[in-house]
Amino acid sequence: MGKKARIAVLVSGGGTNLQALIDAQKKGKLKSGRIKLVVSNNREAFALKRAEKNRIKTAVVTRSEAGELFEEKIIEALENEKIDLIILAGFLAILSESFTSRYAGRIINVHPSLIPSFCGEGYYGLKVHEEALAKGVKVTGATVHFVNEIPDGGEIILQKAVKIKAGDTPEILQKRVMKQAEWKLLPEAAEKISKKIIKERAQ
Ligand code: GRF
């Protein structure tokens, strides 16, 4: 097997999913890929601190500073690090079709519902869980999928179901979905796709 896949994680906020990836790397569960770069579109993101603490290179590209060059600057950071796999982990900016097609089959995202429920434009953060509770579904979960030009519309890689309990609030449910599904599923998918990348490279 060849060298490890070079991973970039794109973040906007707290970075608990980034932390799950870092922990999986440390434990050897993520072994076919290595996190080489964390890119944030928010200078204040706590995720940046998590990266620094683990000596992972960081880049900050904000829409307000980069303007029309937002994606170009992200691409520049990715190319500098020769990134093979891009992981969106709570990255709240929508990427254009030119970006997603450039990295087709090379961008994955974690979404806190069982796609195709409660997904698409505007479904992020607590809103996803509020809608699941409002609908009265008894099971929700998380999905890791490839990213294409349709928000949450790319091919599904992994899914995991999570039970909804009586008395759940959006906050309680969000936490349970993260703990039981997202933090497990994302490192698992990262390993799966990294392995695929290095296998393809060897052929
Ligand atoms: C997660 O719920 C993720 O599914 C969603 O945004 C949240 C990010 O949380 N896309 P964190 O920054 O990883 O803690």
C-alpha cells in the first residue's frame, strides 16, 4: 500500500467532528489518511485551536476578506498541501459547482440526519433537529456523503440511526446524534475513502 492520503478538514465552528478525526488518527483507526491541513472560514472557530494543539497546519479564508477570491484562496491552500481528500466537518459555507466538480469524489461531508430527510439548503445546526422533532419521527441519525453541486445531494457513503426519546429538545438530540453517530461515522468514512484513494493510486 502506498503513502497515506493527505486530508484537509474544512471547519467553521467548534470542531468536535475534527476532534473525532484527530482522535481516530491517534488511535490508529484512521490509518490510511493523515490530516495535513485545517481550513476555517471563521477566524474565531474553536476548531482552529484544536488543530494548533495537535500541530496541524491551519489556514483561515473568510468571505469578508477574500471576497470573490474565497474559493480560489481555499484551493491555493489545498494545492500547497497536495490534498487528496477534503472533509467538511461543520463547514457552513456552500461551495460552488466549479469547486465541487474540481474535487469530484474527493469531498465528503457529515450531515446530522438520515438523508434524504431534513437536508438541503438551510438545514444545518439545530434547525435539522428542530424539524425532526416537529415532524415526530422516532428515528433520526447522521449521514456521511460525497459532496456535489446539490446541497446534501451527493452519493451516500455511511449512515447510522439514532433513537429519538420522549422529552428530547433539539439540543439534547443534537448531542446524542453527534455522540452516537457523527463522531463515529466521520472517521470511519475518512478511513474508507482514504483507503480507496491510496488503492487507486497504486493501480
Ligand atoms: C455537526 O452537527 C455537523 O453534522 C454539522 O455541523 C455540526 C458541526 O459541529 N454539519 P462541530 O463543529 O464538528 O462541533
